[in-house]
Amino acid sequence: MIRRICGAGLFFLVLGFASAGEWKTELLACLGPRPDYRKALEVLTEKAGEMDAADLQTADALVPYLAWKLGDAAKELNGISDYFEKYKDNDPEFGFLDDLTHRDFLNFWMRWKSTYPLVSDMNFLVRSGSSSTNLPAGIEVGLDLTNDAYYKLSLGPYALEGGFWPKGFHIVTVPVQDLLDRSGTYEFALDLKCGEFIVRKPIRIDVNISSGSSLGSLPPPVPPIQDGSKVKRGPPPPSNLEGDLSLYVGGKLIMTSRKLAPRVIPVNIPIPGPSMPGTKPYMPPPRTDPMANSVSILDAIALTYQTLKDLLKKKPPAPPAPTYQKVTNLSFSFARASGDGAISDARADVRLDQVRGVILRQ
């Protein structure tokens, strides 16, 4: 009885392996000496529901190849975008193809892999020691780019930033100054151009505002003092104030200006004395030879060398590079005023949604 059960299990196991490789056999039959690419594409579409994860990845890589052979540019671009956004830079298993098809597929595949500007590992970046008690003017987003590309960051019809990025890690600052005071979803478009096509990678930020306890209310405005038909608006502002005015953009100091109160300097015009040498305001003529107090050139060089050596020895160490923490959620606490003047504390929860990129049609 046990042998019969084992035999039946082995039969179904072999049958399962046979059915798992059946689609490859049918595909190779379509890609023979007289290739029928349309029939091969139909085989992949029909057998996709019966494939395991590894076979499905291979089929997803073959779909844009067959579409390219058929001249279907739209299906080719959709298939390439779907594959890289789903499987990243992991190569499929295509060793079962015949030699001619294998070489042709490799030429097609390496052309796309060496040019597609894939964006991965997109996260918010939090600097060490940063505070979360104030609403920032911008949020830094870090990402990895697989190939060189020209980039443009935009919000709707407005272009915010652009330039050239080599492959590697990059940081883009997303302006959110007027977006964190109300709930909503905001999508920035990151367009990456490589060759003749453009990949759009959305940066979607979800903002949720929650109100807390009341902090009081704003003081009422002081009305002007009325005296009959005349209005007294108080004394004019003083003109002898001093202070500093600083301009910040994105948390960085751009310009500073200092105002000083005018000061009255008493006029004191010195009256020169006699113009005879040796009398005031002239100094008396020297009584010693200045050349007797000179320093030799060798001693001056030695003194200069020692001074430079001491300065280099006491040079402060270079500041360390900023460290970041990668997160997908941020929280900020702040105070806001309603229309009636009431002040309450609020909390802004910001989430970075992961959205797949698409190839734009030219």
C-alpha cells in the first residue's frame, strides 16, 4: 500500500515538472527555423497563470522581446517598464533558448538594461540632529539611479529643478512649504531622459493633519484712539533702532543685513603745529642707525617656516560629512490659528508612497 502511494506521488511530481516546462517546449517550437513570434506571444499569455515565480519572470522579459520582433512599440515599452519596475535589475533565466534566439535576445536585453534609468530605494532622508517641531520648507528625498540620465522635477506645469545625474545615489529637495498645513496627496513628477525615451517616476507624498489641544487665542487688535474728529495713532516709530535682518531659503542662510542707529560724532579738527623738522607734530629725527637693528635673511626664513609649521599643526579637523537616516514616514508638530483666532497644536504625518515608473509616449 505504501509503495502504491509513493508511486502515485512520484507520478504526479513528474507530471508537475512536465507541465511546468511545457510552455518552454511550445515556445521553442514557435521560435524554430521559421519563427512565429505572434504565436509565441500567445503561448506566453495563455500559460502565464500556470507558471511559478521564476518562470513568470522569464515570461515577463520575453514579452517585450516578442513585441519588438512584431514591431509593436507600445507593447514593447509597456513590457520593459513593467519588468524593470517589478523585478528591478534582476536578470531573467533564458538559458533554455536556442543559440540564434539566445544571441538575438541578449542584444535586445542588454540595450535596454544599459539605458533604462531605473529608480530604486526611494526614501525620505532625515539629517542627524534635525528637529521635527517646525514645518520645513523642503523635504529631502534620496534615491538610487542605475544609469546616467537627464532629470527634471516638476509639480504640475511648473518645473522646479533639472540637470544631469550620473548613475548612483542622488538627493532631490521637494518643496513643501505650503503643502503641510492641510491634508491631501501631492504628486511630483521626476522625469528621467536617457536616449530617445523618458521615464516618469512619480514622487507621491500623502499628508494627514490631525488637531490637538487648544493653546489659547490671538490677542485682539488694538483700535486707534479717537479724540473727536481727529484720530490719534500714537507716536511715530523711533528711528534710532538697531537690528539684524536675515534671509533664509530652504533653511539655508542666503543674506544678512545689519542696521545701525545714526551716531553723532563730535567734530574735532586738530590744529597743526609748526612745520619745522624735529618739533611737534613731527617726531624728532632718529639718533640711531636703523640698519643696526635689522634681521638676517636666513633668520627670517627660519622664523617663517616655524610659523607655517605651527599653523598647519593647529589646523582644525575637517567637519564630518552629514549622516542621513532613510525613512518612509515623517511627523511634524506645529501650532496653527483658525479663522476665529483660536490657536491649537497640530501634527502633520507625511508618508512617501512607492509608485511605479512609466515610459512616456513621444
